[in-house]
Amino acid sequence: MPTLLQAATSQVGRKILTGLTGVFLVLFIIFHLGGNLAIFGEPDAMNRYSMILHDFGPLLWVARIGLLAVFLIHAWIGISIWLKKRKARPENYAVYSSKGGPSKQSLSSRTMAFTGIVLLIFVIFHINTFALGDMETVLIDGRETHDVKALVIDTFSNSAFYAFGYAFTMLLLGAHLGHGVWSAFISLGMSGKKSSAIMYTVGTVIAIVLAVGFLFIPLYIYFGGGCEAALIQCT
Ligand code: HEM
């Protein structure tokens, strides 16, 4: 009988692990977009959300490190599957075809390794900018808390590099999820012809909503002039 490690590192085991870690990451990204959209809510909504997160104290760091570990496992297995495929098929085909149902080969599927590596580098840079960045403090319900909202607004309204760099990376996020969500569902067993077609549509919709939701934030802040923008209340 194979050990758990042998099962997890087998070809099927690795596909299932990329699928499971991918689903977990998408759930985090949906939750994170919800928190970020609070920037358009009541003046203190985003900082209140951040305060609730920070109230978890050291547990927040346990969650962040756990999340990074899931990210690294997902990237490591994803890259190893990609390298194996490349080794088996070193020449790029001029025409992509698939056995059975219609091919799901697309620019999104062929650039998974590239978009994935860019996203991994982005997350490290991003945590350094926003989770570890220098912040003022504000009072919420008489308690001093980090002014994460001001940091986000200052960063995007004063720097075209950040605003457009983030917007571009969010397009890559959309491209990665466009193929990734469907692929995760297939790896987790929804590979019937009909369910595959439904999951492809579901994956595309999730990818578009998340990419547009995230890229709207830096571009709106940049072009709207930060606190001057109609949808943002700073006081
Ligand atoms: C416009 C896009 C984004 C904005 C404005 C944004 C904003 C933020 C902010 C303000 C924090 C710090 C939260 C706090 O400490 O209170 C944070 C943390 C984080 N962000 Fe983002 N984020 C964006 C996109 C993303 C994307 C696309 C990912 C993943 C692919 C991501 C992953 C993370 C992670 C892993 C953390 C650390 C965990 C946490 O504190 O929640 N972010 N982000």
C-alpha cells in the first residue's frame, strides 16, 4: 500500500493537491476582494475590517504563513507538472488539439507557469507594501488601529507605477484563474463532458469578476484623485 507521501507525490495525487490548494486560494482571493471593496463603504469600513483581522493577534500571522505555505505548495507542484509536460513534449505544437471533448487550450492555459510565477512574486511584494508597510494610526471606537485605507489610497493615487503595475498584474490573475478554476474542478473529478463545459463557464465568470473587481481599485483611486473620488469617503 502506498504511503500518504507517495500518494500525494504521484501524478494523480499532485493534480488533486494543485486543485485543492487552488480552490483554497480562490476562496481567500474572494474574501480578500470583499475586504478591499470596503474602501468604497463608510469612511472607517476598511480600517474596521483590518482591525478585526488584527484582533486575531499572533493567529493572523499563523494564518498568513499558512496561506503562504499553501501558495508555495501550489506553485511548486504546478511548476513541476509544467516541467514534466515540457520534458515529454519539448517542441511547441503549431496546432493544439485534444482527445475527446473540445480543446481547452488557450493563451490562458499555455501561460499558467508564467502567470503563476509573476503572481507569487507579486504576493511577496504586495505583503511587504501593504501588510508590513509604514502606516499612520487612526482611532476606531476609541481604539488605535492601523490606517491601512490611507496607505492604499496614498500608494495608488501618488504612483502610476503602482496603479498600472497592480492593474496589469490583476489581468494576469484573471488569465491564471480563467484556466485554473476549470482545471481545479477537473482535477477534483468533475471531468464529465457536460460538467466540464459548465465549470469552464463558471471559471471564466469567476476570473473576470475577480480581475475586474481588483483592477478597478487602483485605477479608480489613481484617476479619481484618491480621497477626491466620488465613491471614496475619507472623513
Ligand atoms: C487592488 C488589489 C489589492 C489590494 C488593494 C490589496 C490590499 C491589501 C491590504 C491592504 C492588505 C493588508 C491587510 C491588513 O493587514 O489589514 C493585504 C494583504 C494581503 N493581500 Fe492583498 N490586495 C490586493 C490584491 C491581492 C491579490 C490579488 C492577492 C493574491 C493573489 C492578495 C494577497 C494578499 C495576502 C496574501 C495578504 C496578507 C494576508 C492579509 O493580511 O489578509 N492581495 N492586501
